[in-house]
Amino acid sequence: MTGTAVSANGLWNCVDNTQSVAACRYRPAGRILRGMGTKSRETIYGASVRASAERAAEARKAADQLACEAWNKRMLGFQGPAQPSPALGDALNAGYLYLEVKCLGCNTHQTVALNIVRRPKATPIHELDRYMRCKDCSQVRGYPNCSP
């Protein structure tokens, strides 16, 4: 049976699913919205979410740069303390690709590329010093050759 009926309170009720949306009181909302063609959440919120993520990435990079600069100044100006130091991943994110290491045994300087260091990115830079030693001092002291 098709058609519409008027209820006791004067509102229209659908007898079948082919009636217009305005006349239906009990039709599920999902079917109504799907027929209307609403905007997706990506259209509504996508630009603001991407802009917020970009600002957050820029803020993280700026914070990482400041932490690395503070550590560098502390190490150059006061010769330490090495702790706390930025993490390996933070230094890479800030754009610092190399670490200059001074051997305490013979005062030689070496430069180590941070992107080839085989340690987790959460490793603090000051923890790398125990793995860094020059080849000559390693042979004199009997240490095995160690790669960063």
C-alpha cells in the first residue's frame, strides 16, 4: 500500500519509502543526508588539519634547533656538561647532519655523519661518546674497532 497518512497529532507519517523527506517523520537521518549530498569531513576540516600539522612540524623543528644550539654553546663555552643533550633524531630534524668528536686520548678531531649512526633516533647525543674513539687509541688500549 502506498500513500501517506495523518496521525492523531496532525503530523505526516510515511507509509512507504518513496515519499518526500519533508513528509516523513521516522525516516533514518543517514538516508536523508546521503540523498542530499553533504560535504565530506575532508572538505570541511582537511585544510585546517593540514595547516595545524604543518605549524606543529615547524614548531618541532624550531624547538629542536634551539635545543641543539644551546647544547653546542654549552659544550663549546663551558666544555660540558654533556648531559642533557638532544636526541639523535632531534639533531637530524634540526638540520645538524654531523657531529664533531674530540678524542680525549690524543686530542684528534673527527667528524661523524649522524645519518649513518646505527642507533635508535631517541638515543641522546651524549650517549654516543662511549662508542666514539679514534683508531690509534683503540689499538693502544686494546679496544675493538667500534663503529658509531
